[in-house]
Amino acid sequence: MYFMKILRQDICNILHNPTLIFSNTILPLILIGVLGFVTKTSFGKEPVSSFDYYGINMIIFSVGMIAITTTNAFMEEQVKRGNFRIMYAPISKTEIYFSKILSSYFLCAVCYGILVPLCQYILHLNMGGKNIIYFIILLNVLGFCGCCFGTMFCCIFKQEEQANAIMQIPLFLALLLGGVLFQIHRFGNIVNKISMLSPIKWVVDCSYQIIYDNDLHLLLPLICGLLLLSGVFIFICQLLFKPEEYL
């Protein structure tokens, strides 16, 4: 009962933050349009146009960035002040940080559950055709993992600014090695092998296999791997989170 009230309040806090809504709805479309237009002469029309390429990559990039949304939903100063009474509520500490994970995931699931079909059916980008649901499922699992990742950094560093500043280093490294901004294989075999350590790289490869090869063999192992990684992040949150430090 208390958990649902906290979760509902966390969702309302996110929905009342225009920056978070903009960054997970309009901004990905702007990135797709700008990058697709600027690079269209470098791509042919078949099988992958510049808009298709950056449509897939910028959606993955934006979902990966959901971790920053989570730190804001968890540690933003107004949210912390508004949730002062949580410290005295008869709930476990797990419910406090897990509501932040779920509320951020709710934003991710709704926004990209709308954006991906919009890109395919309205903007006519290739998001998988009949396999679009598998791409959306993969994005949902990646988003959940990102929410757990962002929450873990909040539990470690206790302050939004510090958590965001330090978290962005491994986050952007994973995104760069994942090849969402440029093709990483151009930098040689060593960098290409290192990139395989990035979960984003696996998500990108799996996405293109689903969309262009009708190949789902990586999907289930990757989902299991991301959920396992999410479990590790949640375990660290459970060890380190203290409600009195959150307030």
C-alpha cells in the first residue's frame, strides 16, 4: 500500500519535470532528424539509409541515457525535500529506492513504446517491421538496466551532481564503445575487441540482427545478461542505500 503511494508520487514527480519528458520524447527525434539529414549523402537508400541508421542508434543512445533521468528522479533537491516523510513511514528501504527504479522505467517504457512505432509507421523508418515488438522488448530491458545503474550511483555517492558527474564516465564510454555515434570498427581490431565489453555493443548488434536479418538468436541470452546485470546493481543498492543519507 505504502509502496504504491510512493511509486505514484515518483511517477508524478517525473511527469511534472518538462526536461525529463523532453529528453525522452522530442530530443531523440531531433537527433535522428539532424544526424540523418547531415549524413544522408554518405549512405545509400538500401538496405540502410542514414535515417534508418541513426533512428536505431539514437533510440538506443537515448534509452541508455535513462540512467541520468533516474538520478534526477532519485536525488533532485526538490524531490528529496518532498519525500522527507518517507524516512518515518513503515516501509523497507528497498521500497524507497526500488520505486525510483520503477518510476524511471515507467517513463522509459511509455516514451519509447510510443517513439519506436512512431518512427516505423509514421516516419517510415525501419524499426524491425514485423519484429518491432522484439526490438521494443530489448529496449525495455536495456532501459530497466539503465535505471538500476543510475540508482546504484545515487546510492554510492549520495548527491545528484556527484553521482551524475562520475556516472557519465562509464556511461558514455559504454555508449561510445557500443558504436551508437560512429562505427567503432574503424579504430582497429584492438578497439573492436574492447568494445565487446560494452553491453550497448551487444544491444546494437542484436538490434540490427533483429531488424535486418530476422535473427533472434542473441535476444534471449542478451535479455538474461542485462537482467543479471540489473540484479547486480540492485544488490549493490541494497547494500549501500540508507534512507537517512537520502534525506
